[in-house]
Amino acid sequence: MPNQRTSRYLAERVEVEFHRRGNRFRRVTWLTGVAAAVLCLGWIAWGMSRDQQTIYAAGPVATPHRFIEHDCQQCHTTWGLGQRLIAWDDTIRSVENEACAKCHAGPVHHANQVPAHEKLSCALCHHEHGGHDAKLADVADQHCVKCHSDLKTLNDAMPNFAGQIEEFSKDTLPGGHPAFALQRQLMDGLRNRGPQPGDRHLVHALVGNIQRPGQPNPSWQDRAQIAFNHAKHLNVERNAAGEIVSGLRGPDRQVIDLSRDNCSACHQLDAERRYMQPIKYEKHCQACHPLLFDNLRFEGKTVPHGRPDLVRGFLTEQYANLVLSGGEPTDVQPLKQVPKRPKPGERVASPPNTTPAQLGTPVRQVDYGEQVRQLVAEAEKTALESVQPILGQMTRGGCRYCHVVNEVQGNPPWQIEPPNIPNRWLPHSVFSHDSHRFQKCDDCHSDVKKKSSTGDVMIPSIDVCFKCHSSDPSDRDPALRTAGARSNCVECHVYHHHP
């Protein structure tokens, strides 16, 4: 039979009631959606009955923010979820930086950083709603590495920082952490060259290419203008029985031992138990190194450890009281003649500061001011000497014993060179001695007992840190490779500078 492809024939082939026939896929899809909706509503209702709000609300905020935990609009000023979905940008957050800045200053890290500080979202690094025990300052390394793996600046100049760091491992590995800038300054390659522009900014202005008295050549070292010898204070000699036979002698002339991890005799932690407090003369030095000035007239008395004008004022007061109270003989003053008997009719005023005596006999005029000035000058000279032989070795403690004393035009005619001892050696990092209290001091500060110059820098190298801290276990000490300490960026670094 021939094929008839007429319009009527083709129309009869179409099922007119096809839309009334059930669609299995559509039915399954509809039922699945209804079941999912019922299940979600039931889950929310179950959570509400058990007071579990995390099902439909964010988790608890950190403890510092609990006072605004139920006032969401304090932080959430925009609806970032929709913007993230539309722009497909994970950096968009529902918390504006202005909301954070109301309570937190948030000082910048570096003014020339790229991207600029004000273009970074606070919430991008500090994730809230992680629970009451969450620490918002514990930023994940991924946020740091995002910039520091390929660091950029506005002027493309980074003389003090490495441009590519991806993890805390040795710099021999790709993306490893470089040596501390301080240690790089002390490398042999820098010792014999002259100062270069920007050198003083590598760490701080207290490290530089300088030459100390007795050194043949200048070298990179601590620039502190003070004399101290760790070796003399820590080295002792013992006999076969272990008894000390030679070493440092204390105020009572007895040999004392500061060598057996007794750094705490001088170095004490601050209130936060993070850094060491500055050394104070009155607390740590005065007992063995007193500033005597006149042990014959003022036995055991010392001048104050302070500015030259304060020292002169103290000495002037001491000797003025001594002279005016008659404790100092006056026979050192020059003679002055009393005039002859006046002629009849003449009246001659008696010279001041004279004592009754027979006319024509010499008497002594007491110039108390000049006498005090002479005594003060002699006392200053004695106080400035590095060794005062009145009491022998115990009096090795004049100003020159530790300080650089310069002669100047003024009153008094001398001044002390400022010591310029830094409180912090690594200003771009943070540290806690309390966290390392189970370590011995010389585990990190090695060879202290051999250091004899003030210029010796005893800050540990980064290789010492690698013994316990490293993202690469092969860098750690063999005994700690399976249980090393944390090596997160924020363990040692902070983004925001303190204002």
C-alpha cells in the first residue's frame, strides 16, 4: 500500500490526550520536593523544641562579643549572601569594616601594602560564630599566604621582608621562611662592608657596623653604649669535689654561681610573662658595683644612678650640710688681714666673715661656697672612676666601669652617653617566654658563657626555632618530629601594628 503523507493522516498519528497521561519523572520530582520541605520544616520544629537554634541561625559568637550576641544589626549591616551568589565572590561579607572599627582600632600593617589595608574585609580573616571559645585572632595561614606567597608593594620595594613565603620551613625549600633579618645582618658577608642606605632600618637603629675600643675592625654588633661581660658573670671553676674555688664574688665577698641556668637572677619576666624586663642598676647591679664618692666622710653612701645634674645636686647637698654643720675643717681657706686701728675721726666698716681677734693679726675668712665646690668636684672625679680603691674589688662600679663618659662644656662638665639598650630585638614578631618555660635558657641562647663583649648579639637563629616549630617534620628535632609545636603564622606574627 502506498504511503499517504497527507495532513489528515499525520494529524491522526498525534495523541490528542497525551497531556492527561501521567509523567513519572515529574511526579517523582514533585513528591521529592514536598518531602524535602516537610523534612526541613520538621527538622526546624524539632530543633526549636530542643532549643537548638544553630539549625536556622549562626553559631555562638566569641566570648568578647557575647554582650551583643542577640543584637545582630550591630555587626551585620548588609546582606552579603545574595551578593556573594550573584558576584560569585567569596570575599564579600555581610559585616562592613566600619562596624568593626566602632570598637576595634584596627591599625594598618604597612602603608604601601597591596591590596591596600582599607580594601581588605575584617571578616575575611576573622571568622565569627565559631563558638564561645573561638579565638578570632587565630587566623588561618591561608589568609597570610594569599598575599605573602607573592608579596607586592606600591613602590615594588621590599628591602626588609621576603616576597615569597608559603610555610614555616627552611628557606632551602620552595616558599620556606628566611633567616631573621638580624641574623642576616650578622653574616660574614656583611661584616666587612661599609654602611649602606637603609641598613639602620633592617631591624632597628641599634645594630650597625661599628668599632668598639680594642677591636681591630668594625663589625655588625649591638650598638648599646654600655660595657657588660657575660663570661665574667657566669664562668666559675670547681674542684674535684664540685666546690666553687674561683668565680664571681658577691657583696659579702663570697663566691656565687650564676652559671647553672640562673639567668633569672637578673632577667625577670614582665607581668604578661612574655618578654624580659629591662635591667635596672638599683635592682641588679648596685649590690656589687656601688657608686661610692667619698667613703672616708660618707662611708657606704653612694650617688644616685641618674642624670649628671642630679648627681651634682646630690653631692652639693651632702657637702653643704657637712660644711655648714662644722664637720669639715676650714684651715684650707686663704688668709685675710684685719686692717690697722683707724685714725681718730675715721670709721671703717668691719670686713665681712671675720672673727674677733687682736687688731693686726691674720684671721681666716670662710668661703663656704668655694669649699663646697671643691669637695663636689673631687667627689665627682671619684664617682666617675671605673675602679675605686677604697674597698678594693668590691668598688669596681664607678660610672666609667659601665658607661661611656664624655667631657662637655657645661655644668657639670661631663655627661653619660645614652646606653640605647633595646627593649625588643625583633619588633616584627611576638614571643612568649612563659610558653617555653620548660626549656633551659641555653637551649636557645647558646654560648652565653663565652660572650665577653657588649656587642655580642645572643638572639637565637631561626634554626633553633625549627627544632620544635615547623610545618615540615624533617626540619624538626628527631625527638619531636611526630609531636612538634605549632607553626602557624600568627604564632609569631601579627597583622595589625599597635598604634
